[in-house]
Amino acid sequence: MFDNLSDRLGQVLRTLRGQGRLTEDNIKDALREVRMSLLEADVALPVIRDLINRIKEKAAGQQVLHSLTPGQMLIKVVRDELTQIMGEPFADLNFQVTPPMVILMAGLQGAGKTTSAGKLARWIHDKHKRSVLLASTDIYRPAAIKQLETLAGEVGATFFPSSTDQDPVAIASAAIQHARRHYLDVVIIDTAGRLHVDAAMMDEIKRLHQATSPTETLFVVDSMTGQDAANTAKAFGDALPLTGVILTKTDGDARGGAALSVRHITGKPIKFLGTGEKSPALEPFHPERVASRILGMGDILSLVEEAEGKIDRAQVEKLASKLKKGKGFDLGDFRDQLQQMRRMGGVSSMLDKLPGAGKLPAHALQQVDDRQFIRMEAIINSMTPGERHNPDLIKASRKRRIAAGAGVQVQDVNRMLKQFDQMQRMMKKFSKGGLAKMMRGLKGSLPF
């Protein structure tokens, strides 16, 4: 997400960094480029106009023009205004109510409501340790009810059964009663969508809202629809007292116009970003962190939070202890590291949050393919425990057997073993105190 916008803005701001001082002329040129960048990102015109005017007003002030580092000061202004346009700091869901807390999901068909309901159930369970009941009132699509039942099983939530011959309001009311009787903390109600906003759909969701009195009414919208996402959110916001927005499919949206437009047009905060198809792929939306990512400054805080939540500490400590005792790093350990990386969303997700990653050469970024790590894991899984512990056993005949078991070519096995060998050498350096030396060597090349 924001790839195109980051590239364009990055070029503008790199140019400004080289300026000894800022004048009205070079500020004007920079803002023209910023405006073009935002237009290409499909940001709504009123948002662009407001953003540019606010940046121009602050950039023309004494604070920037007389700053010792005017280019850096202007970058800070752009970052602050991007943050402001996207909304306040992340506001968590309101759990300060008598259980069960009710969350109503609204949105058009195909926006990802059902998937988001499952992801949100997992996030609430993992982050807040609360029990969740999932209920579907989409009586028009039997597949939607079945999909939600499957997701409930995947994320450890309770599923409330419903059928196509029931009334949506009756389903929702019965689900809340069930949660109350069984002392469940949260009820998430998935509603029916339509291909476009229509009176019948709005009437139904209004009845559902009135009957359930939800604590949170979340509008789910596909970020890839750009400006239309903001306009559709406004239509729903006029009909319902929305408390927030979930932007889905952001991993497939290189522009990011919706994220920059929704808050300004609807007045409703973006609460979450859907960043992939899997159930853990839901991130709280932090405007200040997203603004930093847009400007190529990275998002270390989110990376640290992901590491804390998804990395197995016991496994890390076990490996550290093993290396400290000089027992070496084997293919089983290598597989564990690949799995830890996958839990954090893969290399591409991690790179997106690292400062300066956008400055890497294009050919280097193109080589980052998380599918190769899944392939490497499959190769290691096709080995015997003895082979994982002692890779020197793996000769030609064993390589053929491993390749056949993993569904890959022998060349892929050779490539993986070579990468493992490089990793093993690096781990040996770590165990001998080489980490400090390596960090000193890297310090000059880091972007911060």
C-alpha cells in the first residue's frame, strides 16, 4: 500500500533535503509535485485541496523558513498534516460496556465483511482475551453463513447458527440472548451486502441497528475502490451512526487514496486495515505510523508490536541458549526461523515497515518473494530428522528424494542448502560475539 505515493513523495522530499534554504518558489514547486502525487494516488479532490492549503500555510511560516534545516522541517510539516488528515491516534474498540458488547458490520457485497468479522474476532481474542460469538444475518447468501461458520472454527470463536428462512433481526436478537446466557463477552454480527447502496439494504441495516443497539458499528470498505470507498462510506455514515471504518485489501492497493480520503470525507476514524487473506492479517490503524511509512520513514513501532505478539519467545530463548553452548545451528532451527518470519507477515511486510527500505534497488525488491520461504520450509519438512540435524548427509540420491517429496527441483534443494550454509556461518559469528561487530559495520549504511 502507498507504494506509488511513497515513490513520488520520496523524490520530492529528497530534493528538498538538499536545499540550503526554502523559498516561496521551491515550496511552490514541491507542493505542485505533492498535489500530482496525491491525484495519482486517487485521493479525493477536497482532501487534496485542504491538505495542500494547510501544508502551504505552515510551510510559509517563520518556523520553517528560518529553520536551520528547512528541508527537514518541511518534511515534518508534510508528515504532521498527513497524520491529521487521516484522523486521531488509534482509538481501540469500546469494551467499557456491560457484556455482551455488540459489533455490527456493515458494507457492500464483496468488500470483505465476513472475512473481516472473522479477523476481528481473532484480534479481540488474541489482544484482549475476550470470548467472541459470530452470527450471520445474511439470509440471501447461504455461502456467507457457511463461510462465517468456517472462520469461527479457524479463529476460536463461537458460531451462532442461522438459516435463510429466518428474519435478520430475529437472528441478531437471538444471538445476543445466547451470548448473554453463556457469558460471552462480544457478539459480532455480519450483515448482508448488496452490489450497490439501495433503499432495501439500508432499511434492513437500520432495523438491525435499532434492535441490537451496537456499541460499535463498523463500515467495511474495499480500499482498491479509491475515492468511491470514501463516497460509499459517507452514504452509510449518513444512514447509520458509524463508529469507525475497516479498510480491506490494502495489500493489493498500491495507491492508498482511500486511506487518505475516508476520514476527511466521513468524519469517521479508520479503525483497522485488512492486510491479507489470512485471519491474522488485520492491523490497527495508526495515522502517525502510516504517515511515516508513506514518507519512507518506516514503522518500527508496529514491527516491534508484531514481533512481541507473534514471535515465540521460548523458541528464541532456546535457540540463543543452544548457540551460546556452541551446539550449532541446524536445518530444524532454520525452519523455525522461517516460520517465525511467516507469522510476522513475511519479508515483504517487514520491509514495508523498515526505514529506508524504499531506497533499496528495484531489482533487489523484485527478488523478495515470500513464496520462496514457503518452498524452503517444504524442502526441510521433506527431510528426515537426521538430515535436518546433519546436512552433510544430504548427497545426490537424498536430494532427489527430498525434491520429489517437496514437489520442487533438485536445483531448489541445492539453492536452499546454500542459503542455509550462509545463515549457519552468520549464526556462528553471533555465538562468538560477532553481532556487535556486524552492527558497527552496518551503522554507516542505516537510514537513521
